[in-house]
Amino acid sequence: MNKRISRAAFPLLLSIAIASCSAAPPAPAAPAPVVYMPPSDEPPPDEWNLFPDPTTGQVDVYHEGGYVGSVTGNEPADQDPPIPHPVVPAN
């Protein structure tokens, strides 16, 4: 009786395995819609440019294209952060 059950069970299990492997995968989910955000009319951020000179340690500071001053390292110790001051270029 056991041989008869195992002989009948094998084709049944084989057909179930083949049927489960040949099933089509589920369809992929639809992509989310793209939302358009119009650009805002905010002004651009303040433009600060720092140009360090590695040979002298001086840092030239520009704000919105205009020269503000330089930080040379000779500022008073109580200035934290140091405030840029005008420096005459050495010729």
C-alpha cells in the first residue's frame, strides 16, 4: 500500500511543482504620476566668495561681486569670526 501511495504522490507533486514554476509573475505596479512644481520667484541667495592665498595666508572676501576686505590673520583676538578689513595691495 505504501508503494502505491508514493507512486501516485510523485506525479501529483511533480505536476504541482511544474505548475507553480510556470505561473506568470504579477504585473509591476504603475509608476507614480510626476508632479510639476513651478519655480518660485525667490531672490538668489547672498553670494559670498572667499579667495585664500596659500603663500601669505590672506583671504580676500567678496560679497555680491564687490570687494569687502581681507582677513590677514592680524585681527584682534576678540573678533570671532574675524571681520574682513580693507588691505592695500603691496606693490
